Amino acid sequence: MDQLLTKTQELMDDNDYETALKFVAKAIELDENNTQALLLAAIIQLESGEAEPAINCLLKCAQLSPDRGFEKYMYLGQFAVELESVKYFQLGVDAMQRDLDELSAESRDQAAVLKRKMAEAYVAMTEIYLTDCCFEEDAEKKCEDLLQRGLLIDPQCPEVYQTMASVRLSQNRPEDARECVAKSMALWANKDCTDPSQIPSYENRLALVRLLLELDDKEKALGLLEDLQKEDDESVDVWYLFGWTYHLQSEDMAAANEDDEDKTELLRSARECFKQAIKLADMLGYENDGLIDHAMELVAAIDVAVPPSNEDEEGEGEVAAEVPNEPEWDDDVSEDEDVEME
């Protein structure tokens, strides 16, 4: 069993999920109640796009070991909805607290990792009350309580302050939201951007760009977008946001009766970025959640205002990048491959 699980983990580290699944399936044949094997099988299936069998494995893990092993609850929380999702995240926090209580005083690094994961779970629960469960009678109070718990367990977690900024915006308190964003960014601004453990995830930083745009902080949003583009220049969301930025800048110039030539250049840049987003979405099979439809509408509108020239057509694909300001979108989650458990 140990050899099979070790080999499975090695194959997963090499992104060979197809072979890893064969090894973990053998492990489950030896012991269908081995929670480590079931968890690995679930992760492999999620990475391979097979959500349903993965959820079955996770649920069996929860049945076999309800009080220990927080990872299964974090995954289940992502796939459940509304209050059921909150329930799973809370079970995960409870399991982490048990692990934390048993750590020795010397295990500072392990404790720090657990505390950060707990804070992130509180953030996830807050976001549910901000969105899917926003009509719950005590939704606002729940948001405040959960974020305070997150701060208590890990005062250095940037995601807590970032989510607090979203809550403040929902309360029409933009200045307080700006203060929260500043605190969040200060916690990782000078950290090593090449080390994923030092900075928020790519998705979190994309969400931060959108938050900055809602707060009309285009300079910081632009800086973040440039960093995100360097990390992944095939991100549909990044190119869309660059296009949205240019478009909003052009609207600002129009409102201020500024130079028409500069406004035209901004619209041309916006069109190039939107076209890049549309092209990448087609290449990558991006799920169109309205973002690409919006990009297409804007390209059509820009074509009317600034008919494309031969120069524009030739320059397509060699896209520059700059600033945005006021969004309407949703983030995605990834999924994954196959070991059915009942």
C-alpha cells in the first residue's frame, strides 16, 4: 500500500495523472477504506476533469474519517453550493483546529500553514455570504464574524483584507474598502513574486484587479495586470481586462473633452486586447460566461467608432497592455478523471 501511494504521488508530481490513477486504483483494490488513497484518487480525477467520481471519493473519505483530514472538506466546499458549501468549509476549519491543537510549540512552520488555510476557508465562507447567500437574514453579520475569525487566526493573510474590501464596497463604504485593499497589498508587495507561497494566487490577484477597478484605482490595476501577463500571456481574463481598461480610459477622455487622437489610440488598443482575448478563448476552449460576448460587443462598437485600418489588421496579435475601471464578471474553478466510489 505504501509503495503504491508513494508511486501515485510521484506520478501526480510529474502531472502523469493517467498512470497515477492506475496505481491509486490498485491501492483502493487492496483497501477500499484507505482514506489517503481515496483522497489521492479524488484529486487525480479533479485534475482530469471528472468531478462526479471525485466527489464520490471525497464523500466516502468524510464518511470514514469525519473528524480528521481537512483537505476533503475544502474540495467538497468548492463543489457544494450555498449553505451546504459553508457547512463543508466549517468542517474543514474544525479539522484543521484539531490538527493545530496537537502541534508542538516547535512546529511553527506547520502551524503557520494551517492558520493560513483556516483564514482562507473563512474567506471562502464570507464570499458565499456575499454572493449566493446574500439574501440570508444575517448575511452581513456572518461576513463580519467570519472575517474577524480569519484575522484572529492569521492577521497576515492578504485575502482576508481583500475580501473585507469587497464587503465594505457592498456596504457603500469605498474609502474603507480602499484602506482594506492597501493593507492587503502591503502584506505581499515586496515578497518574492516567483514563490507562490509568498503571494496570493493568480486568481486572487485577478479578483484584486477587478476590485481596484471598482475603486477607480487604475494605476495599481495596471501594475497588477502587467505582472499577471508576464506570468501567463495566454490568460483570457487578463487580455479582456486590459481591453476593458483602455475602453474605460477612452470614456474618461471623452467625458473630459480631451484629445480625440489619444482617445482613438486607446480604442484601437482596446480592440486589439479584446480580439486577443477572443482569439485565446477560441484556442483554449474557454467557457463563455458572458465575458467573451461582452468583448465581441465592444469590438463591434469600436469598429463603428474607429473603423479598422490595414495597420490595425497587421498589428493584431502584437498587443500592448495598460489600465481598466469598472467590471462585470465571474471567476472559474478547475475540475478533473475516474474512480467511481459508492
